[in-house]
Amino acid sequence: MSLKEKINNDIKEAMKAKDADRLSTLRMVMSVIKNAEIEKRVKDNAELTDEEVVKIMRKENKKREESVATYTAANRPELAASEKKEIEIIGSYLPAEMGEAQVRELVQKAIAGGAKDIKGVMAAVRKVDGGLAPGKLVSDIAKELLAK
């Protein structure tokens, strides 16, 4: 079962369970996924892969994390709490990210493979990480290792 099918099934379950928070969050995620599919069909006439769906969901999670920071700074805890619930729901569908040791190993391989700057390291890591290495962590480790 693909990730998209799982989300669709969970939307049905949320409707049956009358779980409004989960239902609205999953509907929003499906809306973003469908918009991305429409864009891709226009270009490639193809369906989204699970990896692309995960990438979209990570992007949506990041938006919510930024919103939490904004709402917290603006002293709006009720809005921050709502965003945190959405982060939790979306996060339950995402695979675990790589740890620092794994990312460090990938960055070292990229540098040994000839990457001379951060942009080259990021590109090399993205080719092999499957979207599981956090970009900020890759960037920080790359800066540290390239400075040596």
C-alpha cells in the first residue's frame, strides 16, 4: 500500500471516528499531494512516488514548525498548540530521519568523492540519502568538515 493510499484510508477512519483535527490535517495533506500530482502530470504524465509524497509532507511539517515559532513569539499559544497537533499527525507518516553519525558518514564520503564546497556536498548527499538526512544537519557537518 502506498503512502497516499494509507493517508486516504486514514481519512476515512478519521471520518468514522469523528476525529476533526486528524481529518482536517489529512485532508490538507491530500490537497497538497493532489496539487503536486497535477503539476507533475502536466510535466511528466506520471504519479507521485512515496519518496515524493514524503518530501511534500516534510515540507508541510517545516511550514508548521515555522508557524509554531512565529505564534510563540507573538504570544499566541492556542495557535501554536494547533500547529503542534498538525506536526504530530503529519510526523506519524514520515520515516525516521538519519542520525548525526550516519549523516557525518555520508558527508565524509561526499567530500572524499570530490565535493569541494557545501553545494557539491549537499547534492552528493541528496543523491544517496533517500530524503532521510536533515538538510540543516548535512549543511552544518559539511561546513565543519570543509573548514578543516
